[in-house]
Amino acid sequence: MRLNHKPRTLASSFTSVSLFLDFCGRSGKRQITEIERVDLEGFIEHEQDRELRISTVRTRLACIIAFLHFLMEQEVIPTSILKRGIKLKLPDVCPGP
């Protein structure tokens, strides 16, 4: 809100973080301090398996990374989670007819 984002942008960011936390919860994580890099990678793979557009997955990843940076600044999670970047690969395109 402080950065003057539109309400829809804030809602989208909230949705991305909520989906990520729900995914972590379903994998057995009960505390936010238990989040690991594997959870982030698993969530991205899960979103790609749902056949979302790569741009949507990248946007969700950006929102989640911003959230994780906040948690790192608050010293809730270790900085090692985002030590390396995460690269998304475009799906292989089959040749047309």
C-alpha cells in the first residue's frame, strides 16, 4: 500500500503468498521457520505442472521471493534459502503440423 500499488496488484501478491504457504502446509510444514529452498522449488514445479503460463509462474515467484526477503530481514528464516537464483525453463515446444 505504501508503494501506491493498485488494489488488484496487492490482491495478486496476497494470492501468490497464500498459495505458497498452503502448499508448504500440505507438505507438513506447520511453522514458517521450517520453510526451505526445496519448498520453493517444489511450489514452482507444482505451478508449472498445473500448466500455468510461464509469465504467471514468474510473477508468483517474484511475489514469493519478495515475501521471503521480508522474512529474512526480520530474521525469521535463514538467508541461505535464496542464496542461488531460481531459473525457470520454458516448456519444450513441439513442432507444428
